[in-house]
Amino acid sequence: MVFSQEESLVYDVRLSSVGPGRVTGSDVIHNPSGLDLAMKLHYLKIIYFFESEPAQGLTTLKVKESLFYLLNHYFIVCGRFRRSESGRPIIKCNDCGVRFIEAKCKITLDEWLATMDWPSYKLLVSQQVIGPELSFSPLVLMQITHFKYGGASMGLSWAHVLGDPLSASDFINTWGQAMVNLNLNKPINVPKPVTKLNESIFEKDIVCVKRVDPVGDHWILPNNSKMDTFSFKLTNSQINYLQTKIWGQSFDQTPPFESICAMIWQCIARVKEGFEPNIVTICKTDSNHMANEMIHNNQIIKRVEVGSESSIVDTHLRVLASLLANQGIDERNEIEKLVDKDEGVIDFFVYGANLTFVDFEEINVYELQLMGHKPRFVYWTLQGVGDEGVVLVMPLKNGSINNGNDGKFVTVILPEEQMVKLKIELKINGLVLEGDLE
């Protein structure tokens, strides 16, 4: 099923704001780090789909009551951006709140999940960005959409400047806990001063971030091409076949993420016809994620490079997968220093600066619970992706949309003209089945 662009599937949209249950105080400021500000043109979009029974608990009164308590701990996300005297963006913690959206959908949950029209999923999560008026722009937007005959989705729009995917996941999972028990056993995320790194750097050595023409106070990444989104599921059988193809019988300890990305890397190289991406970026959750900070950007941002004299198309997949798994340089500190050097005034972006592979394996994708029920399906995507594109790889829960099998769920965001050719390459190499292209 593909939805026509004219079909208004989501209707009766209602907007309100919800702030913390207690006053934060006056003149409380949160100073985003340099790494935070490097991500300010990116937005995480997450949609959780629930069956009828847990969806019955998503009443306006219950959701808002739980948010009053949740936002006492996450009061920073209720603030609004301002600029300091130097021009550096800061968050004034003024309790303006998160935006709460309620809507209805004309079709059933099953009908929605049967579609392969992935761009239409944007109807279930706000596409609003920060700006052009910073002082009026919410940083977090939550949308509940009730489907025909029961079932609902919860869409979270999370400004990446607040924190990485793990921070966003922890936020929404904690909201699920607040829906059950309003007395959260959770620390309060107290703002901390920015710690600047003063070591000398050389901008030419940093490749995981790119500078963009000034966007002013309207924080959205301009693209040279129209971007398209395509998602597909990989069964365990497909993954095992791929790993055997790459590693033979010795893949027992090899994570599938690198094998999947190696194949997609090579497919995209064929599509680009002479403009092969010899440098790619890997984004992964840091296992040393600082537990005392509830929101911050601390994911690994690693560059992996193949010599310009080498052809990605002709390189054995085992070599590419080994490079992705074992090589690369983490550029987080360098990115932080680069942004801090100009007080965060210069605009940069990370996702799509190079072809970027993002691993969601360690993010507890399916941990949000409502009335003891986990979501049937979870969909992650990104808003604000550069022209080199992004590949997101996340776990797929047993029984979600995969006929009872675990596996992986892959989302690719690329320029529209490249996506048409990429789908053909993915099918040729056994990553995409005929039904996924309908």
C-alpha cells in the first residue's frame, strides 16, 4: 500500500504545551557543549506503535500528569534557546514546556504497518525545527496518534542538540515509567558549565563534520538534492547468509552491523559511479556513557578511510567490514574544539557530511512500556541529513513487522536520484526482497 500525497490520513490535530510540575527557578542556564552544537541542525524522529490494550491508557489527562513529573527531572528540555553576548547558543531553562500534539488517523494500525510508504511516517511525528524565532521554538515535541478501531503511536521529535540517541531513548523510556509510577527514581539533570578544550587543532584533519553556510536562527540543514527515505527489514536468515558470504564459517564473534554496512557501502559506491565514498562516518553508542548526565551528546563519531587509490567496488567485503569494525579515528574531541573555537556561532553538520552509518543496537529501542506492554514496532529516522546520506541499523523485535522473526531494520536516507539505483543494487545483493520494493 502506498498513500497518495493528497490523502489526509491524520486529522483532528490539537496542540498544547506541558511544563514541569514545579518551578525551575530564575536565571537557570544550560550551556550546550561544542559537540552538542555540532548536532544542532539534526533532529531525531522516533515513532512507537502500540496495540489497542496499552493504547487505551494514552488519555490526555494521564499523559499530561506523567509529563508534569517527568519534566521535573528533565527541565532542561522545557527551555528555549537564546544567544549569549558572544553569540553562542544557550538554553534558558524557563519552563516553557514541551509541545504535546494529539491526532487521529483514518486507517487501522495494521493497515498503517502494512505500508511501505516510509516517507508518510512523518505524519506521525512533528517535523517542526528550531527557529526562526529561537525564544518560541520547543526542543521536544510528542505526538500521540490514535488509529481507527484502536491502537496508537507515540511520536517523539528530539532536537539532537539536547543529546544523542541514547539520551532520547532514556527520556522516552523514563516517560513510560512515569505513566506507571509518578515517583521516579531518577536524578535531576542539573546544568553544568561548558569545559573548553584548549589544545591546538587543524581543521583540515577533521572530516566527520562539515561547515555549512550560516543558517542564522532557523536551524535546518539546507540540501543541494531532494532527499528520499527507504527502509527494509533483514531476517536472521538473510543476515547469516550475508555474514557467511563475507567471513565464511568464522563469523561467530562478528557483529552483523559491520557486515550490513560493508555491503551497503559497496552498493552505494556502485550507484555513485566514479564518486565512490572512500571516507565514511560511524556513529555508535559509547559504552562509557556518563551516567550522571541524563542528556548530552557523547556517541562515538568515528571516521573510517580507504585510500583514494583503492576502489570500494573492487575491495573485498571482508576488508571493508574489518575496517568498519576495527579501524577508524574517533573525532569527538576534535569536533568539540572546532565548534568551541568560534563560540558555537559557525554552523556545522555531522550526519551526511560523509556517508554515515549509525548503529542503534545499544539504545534499548524496544524498552518503552505502556501498561506492561512493549511496542509492536519502533521506527527511527533523522531530519536534517547532508547529501552524502545516512544508513540507520536497529534491532527488529520478534513479531513486530517481520512475521515472527527477529532481525534488523535498516533505514537509508539518500538523494532521490541515487535511491532509485540503490534499491536495484540492494535487491541484486539479497538485502531487499521484492515485497519491500512495493
